[in-house]
Amino acid sequence: MSSQSFQSTLTITHIHTACSILSIDGINFLTDPFFSPAGTQFPLPGAVLTNSSGPALNLSDLPPIDAILLSHEDHPDNLDDLGRQLLDGRHVFTTQDGAKNLAPRPGARGMAPWETRSISLGGKEWKITATPCQHLPGGECVGFIFSTASFGTAEDGRPNAIWFTGDTVYFDELAKIPEKFHIIVAIMNLGAARAGPLQITMDGKQAAHLFRVLGAGYLVPMHYESWNHFTEGGEDLKRVFGEEGVLGRRTTQPCLRFHQPHPPLILHNGLRYFHPSRPLRDDHGPPNHYATLDLPTTATAPEIKKKFYTLSKSHHPDLHPSDPDASNRFVRISEAYAVLGSPEKRSRYDRDFLRSQPHSHQGPSAGRSGSYSSASTPAGGRPASGLSRRRTQFRGPPPSFYRSGGWGAHGAKRAEEAGKSSHSHSPHSEQQHDFAAAGGGGSFAAGTGPGGFNMGDDNDVPHFDRQGHWRTHSEIERTRHSARRAKRVRREEEMEDGGGGYSAGWGFVMLCGVLAATVGIPVGLGSVFNANRGGNGKARAREGGG
């Protein structure tokens, strides 16, 4: 790292295309969310985009996401339908048109090129600056430069920063970036993607030139595989970077770490190649430092220090020259102690990471398991602070839910497991029969619960008292029906009481009076009119005779 004042730790977990988790000191940024499975097709005007590989992580595998950097929302390889689920209730930075199209989401902020916004995350003040892009004509797209106080500054006073380029080709305005920022890590969307004859993302030569212009510490290429409109893959990039003279010696830096199945290739100033892979499913987000040191979460500071010295001596790479994983294991031990050995870092780690995985850290031997909170919180964990937590209107499951029979592509397997879970809990079966006997809906399919919408055991959430819930609602209904019955009885008594109320007899007399007046008045008036007309005729007859 070219600047010694950079005091933060950056971990990048690549998921797919331009979608990566940028974990910085416990704060997780997500870029361009994409989670569609392999083989998904996206029809566009004049072309059909086809995805040839699946994501390294699914929505259910994500750690808590604090903010989303969305370069543009109108292209499916940068934001698919599954990725849109993550936008609700989170801080989202995107283009101005994108913020309008994503409304109503109070957390979506539209930004113009070179506009800077501040946001408080994890007790830190972050500054995010939108950078210009040249992508498809007529569309909006931005990149993002973000920094915080712990990033420090370069020797000339420029703030150290991390840059996510977004989808763009190289153009001269990007050369203004090193005038304002010292880029520590440049995360570039490459692949030389094409829309007909038009190139819409950078190729290797443009990336190498921009890398030299920036004077960045690391270049992280992504967005170059898995799509039929990309024309320059990983092997092509290696060849081009070699021709451009940016391939350099192997080096290591403690401030940047990648999650991937094999040790990364580190090139000139830290250039790394990496690919999405299924093993990431079991190695994503902040690691379990307690499990790494084989300690319970209640371990004291002296116990942590003693365990670190013991493990660092026994797992030192010099003692295991034939073990290719020895260096990685030693690095994990050192990182675990760096976090748990600092009271401030340990407190932040316990707050953010352990809270998000309540069943995975009860001790060194605890394995991975599901979280009951996953059914009641947005995909990806806790909602962003400072935003409204009111639930929006439910718009129904996605179309793939119905196309696949209701349970997705793995419906048969999930249905089988749901049936097993429903028969493996005898107390739950008894509660089902009690619920049916009480009028709660009768029998229902195994493993689906009343109404057939719940997966697995319908009463497997320990903090939900099903019987108490039913008793409470039954009592409310009884009280409501009793009040209605008493009101109806009082009204009937008033109708029958002729002295103190409005009786039926009195109503009949009034009705007859109204009818008599309605008929009698016109008849009387007609009689008077006829009598007057007859008298006048007789008088005229007498006058004529005389």
C-alpha cells in the first residue's frame, strides 16, 4: 500500500458480474446487486442477455448490508429482480433517474456526477462522491468514490479513497480523479461489453492506462465473465496486462483481503484476478474469529492472548513447509487476534457479526444453522439506520415462484424436507390437532401449516406461543360478540316499550295520518274548485235569460 496512513481493512467478496461485498471495518457495502441463477435470459430491445453462471452467494447467505452502491438500475446485469429485494429499507446510492424509478424508497438517493453526500454508518462519517460514466447513449450511469477518516490522507494531503468505477469506457474526464483523491483500491468493471458495434465498458488496455493515470495501489478487475455480450475474459485480460507492462512482482498487504477458493494472483501494485465460485457460500462476510481461535464468545482478554500465542506458534508456516494452507491459516489466526485483542474492535465485531448469526457462535464447535430472524427481516440482515421501518404493501411472490410450482426450482426437495420436519416433531402434531379441534382451520398438508404457506414446522419458532395466541384472539372474539348481542337486546327492548320509546302502534297511527292527509287534501281542493265553477255558470245563465 503506497500510503502508510490507511488504517482500515478492506475485504472484497465477489458474488457475480459487478456484484461484490466491500467489507470495511465491519461496514458492508454491496455493489450492483445480481443474484439470478445460471441460464437466466433477459430480453432487451434488439438483444437477449444470457447469464451462464450462478452467483457465489444467494440472498439468504448475505451478511448484514449497510449500503448499496448501484451504478444504474435499468440494466439487468447490474440489478436483477432478486437484487431489487435488497433495496427496500436500505441506503441506496444511484443515478438521479434511478432514484426516481426506484420510488417510493426513502433510502434511495440520486446523485449527479461529482456530487458528494455524507452518511453515518457504524459510528463513522462516510463521504460518497459520484463519478461520471460513458455507458450507453441516453442512459445515466455513475461510479462511486468513498472515504472516511480512518482511510487517512496521502503525503500531499489528498484523501485516500476506494473507487468503484461502474460501467464505463475510458474518457478524459476520469483523469480528474487523481487531482482530488488518492485512490487506494480501484474496482473496475471491464469485459469490453458491446451493444452492437458500440463498446460500453472498458477493455484491458483502457484499464491499464487508467490504472497508471490514477497511480492507484490496487486494481481489482471484475465484470468480465458469465455474459454473452462480454468480449474480453480473464485470460484475455492477463495477456493484455502483460503486454501493457502492468504485471509485477508478488506482494502482500495487510489491509486488503479477498474471499475466493484459491490464493489470488497479486500483480503490479496489487492487481488481482478472482472468479465467482460456490465455495464462497461457506466463506463469506466477516469470519468467525472465535471459532478460528477455538474460544467461546465469553473468553477474557488474557485467554484470547494466550490462545493466540499458542496457535501462532503451532501453525507458523515455517513449521509446515509442505502444507499449502499453512500461510492462510496463520493469516486467519493473526486477523482474529487483531480484532478480538482490541476492546474497541471486539465490541464492534460482537455487535454487528454475532448478533446477525445467533445460532452460529455458541462455542467453538457450533456449526452453521438457520436464523429465526431470517423470516422477519429483509434479505441481507438488519435494515439501514435512520430509515422508516414500516412494512410496505405485499405485492406477492415473484413470477418464478408460480412458474416453478410455488417452491422454486427445488420444489420437490423442499416439499420432501418439509414433510420430514412436520413428522419429526410430535409436540407440533399434537398442537395441530388441538388447533383443528378449536376451529382453527381443520387439517392441512404436512409441513405447510394452516393455509399452506409456511415451510417446515409451523410452530418451530421458540418465541411464538401458538396456544396463547389462539386463546387471546378467541377471548377478543367472545367479547366482541357479547357486546353486539347486548346492544341488539337493548334495541329490541326499546322497540317493545310503548311508553318510553318509539312503539309500533304509534308508528302505525302516524303513517295512517300522513296517508289520509296526502289523499284528502287534493280531493277537498278539487271539490271547492268544482263548486265555484258551477256557481259561476248558473249566474251567467240567469243574466242571459233576463
